[in-house]
Amino acid sequence: MTEGTPSPGAPAGPAPAPETPTTSPEPKKDTIPEPKVLYYILSFFISIFGIIFGAIYMSKGKEDMEMKKFGKICLLLGLIPMICYCLCCGVYYALVLTGSIAGGIGDMSTY
């Protein structure tokens, strides 16, 4: 045989290395959205947004305490304006009904 050709039973060069499975990078873990301040402001001025967003991030943050803290802050910032609104309405209606504010029905004898 000629020198450049391999013999019929001999391997034709080094054996190829076994293919190693390519590992894909780990999937991205859920992270807290940036900028946080924007979400805090939205949570305060749009209460339902804060409540929904807070509930979502508190439930996702079972292992991640930073996520859970972010969710709790959004939830509180969503609840505080609602509670203040309810208190202000209650005080207003109590004052109207007692006649302390003009237009109340407290003293109807003068009409």
C-alpha cells in the first residue's frame, strides 16, 4: 500500500472525542424590576396596582427574601391610601350627618 492511505483494518486517525452535551445557561431567575422607585410610586397612587403587584411578588419570594420584601412594600403602599380614603370618607359623612358641616341634616328646623 502507499504511505498516505490507511490500511483497511486500521483506524483512520485519532478517534473523535465523544460529544459532550452542551449545557444551556441556567434560566434567568425572576428578579425585582428596576427602578424600584417607579413601582413604589405607582403602588401608592394606583392602589390596585400595588395590591396586585405586592401579592405576586410576595408569592414568588418564598426563597428570595429581597423579593418578598419588595412585594410587602408594594402591598403596603397600595393599602395605605385606600385605608386613608375610607377613614376620610367616614369622618366626612359623620360630620355631615351630625350637622357640623354646612349642608348636613342635623338641624332641619330652621328651614
